[in-house]
Amino acid sequence: MRSPSSAARSRSGRELPARVRAGLPPPSRRHGPRLMEAATTVPRLSWPDFLDAFHWEQGEHVTLIARTKGGKTTLARELLATQPYAAFFATKPKGQDPVVEELRREGFVTVRDWTPISDPELTPRVVLEPGLPNGEDSLSQQSAAFRNAIRGIHRQGGWTVCVDEGLYMVQELGLSRPLELLWYQGRSGGVSLIFSTQRPRNVPLLAYDQATHIFLWKNADRQHLDRLSEIAGAFDAETIRRELPQLGPHEILYVNTWTGQLARTRVEL
Ligand SMILES: Nc1ncnc2c1ncn2[C@@H]1O[C@H](COP(=O)(O)OP(=O)(O)OP(=O)(O)O)[C@@H](O)[C@H]1O
Ligand SMILES: [Mg+2]
């Protein structure tokens, strides 16, 4: 299902690594680049070096946790840009999310519901924007549109889905269960979920348990640090606790929950 696409470049137009352009699978962890080490000294990588070393296989999930304006949407869009089949779930009322307009200019097709999207090959880049035509009265309609899309995406396979306002999707729209379907079964169905949230609490545990890749931004709140080092620090909670308060503006601490690899980086705009 997944093949290299001409759209699969970084947003800034940067060429993707040769193996991605060639449609090769990522190098195995044993033989891949060793830029990111499971060590207590966390390497600082430029954004291109990070992308080169970042092994993200289809079906692996990504969780982003940053306070407001940290850079979640910016990173999510960078990650989506590397994927051949990308779906962005837009939750704001129609016309109120500048990101939707920017994605449209990048070639994304905007739809109000998933029904016309039958094949990722035909429409590989989609913004699903159900809108909220009647304010709060439309919440159940909005919820149904995302639920229906998640079903379709699960059936079709191959997609990378970005749920950029995770807490809203879970708390306001009650979409924990359908998201759990993707977290649990995404791997076998080849669907990757990018889930972003402002706080480490009140989100389904699967956002952490099922995420192979976790991206964290600066945080010095003691309770948050406890939680973040607990959820992302299976290998080295102490390092995560030490690094997070030290991060600069828009700087990211990357954690691979499978390998324990850590890296500091910052998206280059
Ligand atoms: N790496 C970066 N370098 C410079 N500016 C950045 C970087 N990342 C994000 N920004 C800027 O910071 C602002 C907030 O970024 P973004 O919208 O991605 O944050 P967010 O975490 O999604 O915010 P929110 O919680 O409000 O959705 C934007 O103006 C964006 O351009
Ligand atoms: Mg955002």
C-alpha cells in the first residue's frame, strides 16, 4: 500500500532521506544510524539529522505533549509531510483554523466527512473538517464525522492520521473508543496515529502505552515531570526529568519507548 510519493518531502521542500525517496524500508534498528543513543548524555541533533535518524515504521504511533504554543502542530505537520498518505483532523469551526488553509495550499483536499475518501491512492492528503455549524449543538455531528472517518481509515489502512487536539477529541467528542481501535490495531492495519495534547493527564493511557515515539517540550511543573518521566521513561526516567526543564523555546526531547533512544532537536522552519 505505501509507496513513495512526490508529496513526501518536508514542508520546507527539503529532500527526504534517500531511503525514503527510494521507497526502501527503514534500516533495521541493529544496523541503522547510531546518532541517537540510549545513554544519559542526550545528543542534540539538527532537524535534518534528526529526520535522517528517525525510524518511523508504518503502524507505529506518535504522541506529542507540549503546553500551548509549544510547537505541537508545527511538528505534526513536519511529520505528516514525510508520509505518503496523510489525514489531518481539524476540530475548529470552519474557517477559524489557519492551519487548514495552509494545508490546502500544500495540496491537501478538505472534506466535511470521510465518505468520498475511498482510496488513499486517489486522495493521499486529506483534511477532515466537519466544522461546528451550530456551535455546541453540532458536537454530536462532529463526533460522528470523526468516528466514521476512523472506521474508514482503519478499513483502508496505510494512513497516518493526525489528531492535533487530542484532549478535545477525547473529552468533548467522546472519541476514546474509536481512537483505541487505532492504537490497538493500527500496527496490524498499517495506520499510524499522531496524537497531540497540552497536558500529560486526562488522556487515554494508550496514548503513551501504544506510542513508539514520544515528543516532549519544556516542562518544569513537578507533577507533570513525575507523570512525563513515568510515561516516557521506561528506560531512563531520571534523564527525562533532568532534560525537560532545560529545554529551550520550541526545543523537543524525543523518546523512543521501545529502544530507549533519546535526542534533543528543534524543527527548522
Ligand atoms: N521550531 C520552531 N521554531 C520557531 N518557531 C516555532 C517552532 N515551532 C513552533 N513555532 C512557532 O510557535 C508558535 C506555536 O506553534 P504551534 O502552533 O505549532 O504550537 P502548538 O503547540 O500547536 O500550540 P497550541 O497548543 O496553541 O495548538 C507558532 O507561531 C509557530 O510558528
Ligand atoms: Mg496546535
